[in-house]
Amino acid sequence: MTEHTERLHLAVSGASHRERGVRRGTLLAATLPAAYTRYAELFRLLGVDEAAERDGVARVAETLGSWRPRVLEELEGVAEGAGIEAEQVIALNARTEIIALGARGSHECSTVTAWLGGRPLGVQTWDWHIELDEFWHTHEVAGPGYRHAGLTEQGILSKIGVNERGLALHFNILGHRDDAPSGVPMHLLSSVVLSECASVSEAIDVIASAPISSSSAFTMLDTSRTVSVEMSPAGFAVIDELDGSVQRTNHFQAAELLAGQKNESYEPDSSERLALVRSRLAGGSPASGEELVRLLVSGEGEAPLSCRADMSKGYGERWATLATVVSDPAARSIRILDGMPTDAETGSWRELTV
């Protein structure tokens, strides 16, 4: 890796969900309290006060207790292992939903899939607040359910990953005017999908069963199918690949969901990035994984498929591409670069196989 040579990696396992949570919390005990403190600061900057945060956490916990109580047990285990409140761990895992209560626009991630040599690959930039760069890591997860590996943040059970059955999941936030922290948080839904699902079809069934009150898109790949599933309080839609590729930024593509979009959150940035990716693909499909990554390199004056933080701005407005991720479902592997696509040729990739 170019700068972060000691990026944390966790091997998390346990015979039960609670035991696995305790293990994760123990491994993160030195940094998890600081991660929550930093997120709480972001919530307040975005206008979400402590009462609103705690109300959202209580509603999320109630939903999890009905839908997947074992996930709630795992979160309680994380809190026990780290020595912090369970409510703080739940807030971290529901950070997407809590942030949606705020009213500030943002810059987010771009994802593309392509078929190379008869096998699908996915690539994604993960753009986030540069102040939170120290609080993400890679992990390998074993125990109840399928083994999986990928990238996540301190205390958060899952984000981007691939599992032992060859299902890969990429993650993009969307925004709907009815978003609220009351349903299943998207990061926890990602954990359930990677732990329980062996295929895209199974993942869609799990998503259909989930009580959802917020918005994101999971771009998912197995060895025979690639899709992007858009989720919102108004329902979900499956976006199938077109001409061998799925392209995803941060706005709804399904008309029935787009009607309720919170445009001020991600537009016009999101549409501009999608248009740029599609114009590049019109010139022909990538011939290699390296070319697929280069699709997400922005040139001078182009839409920011990858971005550098504007350090003249304050916390909450300094967006940066923190990581670049390539998934290979056929190989059951995921490659993670600590940095931007522009670092792909000179940086060191961490490859995880399950």
C-alpha cells in the first residue's frame, strides 16, 4: 500500500453470533470508542441531535429483534468486547440511516461490473469523509453462516465483500425523501446477505423479506449473473445488466423509486458520473481487470469518479476516495487498494480469498 502500510486487518470468528461479536469488539477495543466519538460528531454537524440518534437506535434494535435477533446479539457482543454501550455500536451500524436525517449534500461511490473471459468482475471506489479514514479496515469473517471477506469500518459488521459461495456485494448509498432509521440498516443487511446467500437470486429474496426504511443499492455478482438492487422505503427494484455491464452511482435508476428521490443529496454529481462511465463503456468493454479499474479514474474537468479531499473545507465536506475494491466471484476473492484508482499501478493491493 502506498501510504497506509499498516492498515488493520481482522480475522473474526466465533461459534455463535454473540461470541463472534465479542471477538470483533475485543480486537477493536483500542479504536472503537474513538470511531463512535468521531461519528457522533458528524451526526451533530449534520443536524442530528443525540435524542434523534438514540430514538433511531431504539427503533433499529426493535426491528432487528424481530427480523434477525442473532444480528442484534452480535452487535451486543461487539459492545461487550470493546467495553462500550450497545447503543453506540448500533449507531455505527446504522450510520447511513442516521446521517440520512441530516440535510447536507454529499459525494459518494461509483461501481461498475464487466465480464472478462467469461467471468464477472466488479470494481468500486469508496468515497467517504477523510476524517474517518483511520477507522476502516479489511476483515475475514467465519463462524455462523458462510465465510466472507472484504472491507468495513470499525464496529460495523459488513460493507463490501465476497463470500465462499462466490457471491460478491458492492455498496452505494442512495437518498429517498422518506429515509429514516427504523428498518434494517443497510450495513447489517449486507452482513446478512454475505452470511446467508449463495447466489444473486437468494440475495434478492432476503432483501425482499427485509423491513427497509432507508436507501442504498447493492450491486451483486455471482458466476452467472450481475445486478444492482435499489432499495428504499418505497420498495426495491432490480436493475439488470445492460450490454454485459451494470453501472451504479448514487441516484435511483428505477422510475418508480426515482420519483421519491432526495435530489439535493447526490445530484447533479451522481448523474454526471454515471454518464461518464457509460460514455467510456461505449468505446468497448474492458479487456482486463486493470482496464476496469481505470474506468474510474477521473481526468481534468471530468465528473469525479475518484476524488481528493478539499482541505480548505470543514468536517462533513471533505470527501476523498479512501479505497478501491475489485471483486472476483469465480475466484472467491476480493482485492482492496488503500487509495484511489490512480494509485492502482504503484500501490499495493491486499487480496483476500475465502
